[in-house]
Amino acid sequence: MASLSCLLEAPTSIFSSSSTKNSLLLRKEFPFLVKVNRHPQRKRSFVLKSAVDEVSVLDPPPPPPNQDAKTELIASLKIKLLSIVSGLNRGLAASEDDLQKADAAAKELEAVAKPVDLSTNLDKLQGRWKLIYSSAFSSRTLGGSRPGPPTGRLLPITLGQVFQRIDVLSKDFDNIVELELGAPWPLPPVEVTATLAHKFELLGSAKIKITFEKTTVKTKGNLSQLPPLEVPRIPDALRPPSNTGSGEFEVTFVDADTRITRGDRGELRVFVIS
């Protein structure tokens, strides 16, 4: 009987048709070898077909995220936030429950939108922005969480519109506040616009630091012909520790018409482009 090692060294002899006797002997002594390799070309074709079939049934790669759906969700969350804060008189009429609802709606929008990166697109800040909500105004003072004149009956001051005017080229950052000052009867109230001029710088990707420069007051209405009045700046040595003349806040959401910021004392502010 031929040895197995000789068969493995010369595999082509297993399938040679020159000797019928060798073929019959092979079938008798090694039926499993003859059965497996009886039609080698056909077997290879079958294996190749199996491999192709196996690849064809693999799951396709996941599709890219649906940007249209995300855009619609962001628009919906913006409407939700704006509807919550719209009736709160910029935060002056906000209760504790209102503050929590506004904060939750803002966080929901911030979570869905991608993180803000102003280092590559500072132009997003450019323009005149109207303040529609500040959680700091719930303290009933114009300074918010910082010292400021109170509103209401103690002083005859009525808060009007509040704007932020940002110029990314000159780094000007102006807080513009419209006020109505009460006057003794029969004099009408005096309408003024106070502009608190700052310079700003970007810290990191989304944090803004502003440094106070000066305050200018301009009368409106019948007294609009009067020249602007620059309010003397309090010397740094006389400033209270809580009012250093500078501050920081982080831009947590911004697009073409809406901006959300969070201050260094936790103030939530919502702006819309004006």
C-alpha cells in the first residue's frame, strides 16, 4: 500500500486518469480524500461563490445623521425657549418656577446644538442684539446679581429695551439701556439711553471677557438736542470688590438670530438679533 506521505507530496497523482488501477486503489483505501477532491475546480468555484454570497448579506454602514431633522429640532427648541421667556418682562417678572423652566429649556437647546467655537467664527457675535431675558433681573435690580439701582417704587426708574452692540473688528462691546426717569409733577418723565462701553476679548473657544471703559447718557424725546453726558468713572480704588469693572460670560448657543450666554455668576441671558 502506498504511503500517505507519498500521496501528499504528489497530490496531482490522486486525480490522474492514466491508470485506472491506481484510481480504483485510491478510492478503496482513501475514500474520504477521493470524495473531497473529486472535482477540485468545481469545489473552488463553490467556495468562491459562498464567500461572495457571505459578503453580500453584510449589514450596510449606518447612514449619516439627518441634518434636516436636527435643524428642525433646534428650531423647535428655540421656539419653546422664547415662548417661555417672552412674557417675563426680560426677567423682571420671573418667579422661581419661571427661572427653572427657562433654565431647563435653555439646557435642552444647548445639549442638542453642537458646542460653540468662536475661535474660528467670531463673526457670529457681530451685530446689535436685543435682550429678551435675564435671570439676573429677577433680583429686581438693574445690576442683576451685581449691585445696581432698584426698579419699582423706591426710585422712579422704568427699564426700557436693553441691547448689546458688538463689533468684532474694533472689539467694542456696548451695553445699551433705555431708561425712563421720573420727574416731579407736572414735568414729564425724562427718557435717556445709557451706553456702557466695554472692550472684549475671546478666552478659549466660547468665553468672553469684557472690560469697562465709560458710561455715556443721551437724552431722548423733547430733550434729544442736549449733548451726550459722559458719567465720571469711579476710581478703581473706590470700587467695591463686587464691581471690578470687568466680567466674563460663556456663549453656550449662537446662530444667525439667537444667542444664549451664561455669566460668571450663573446668569442666563437670551438675546435675539435686532
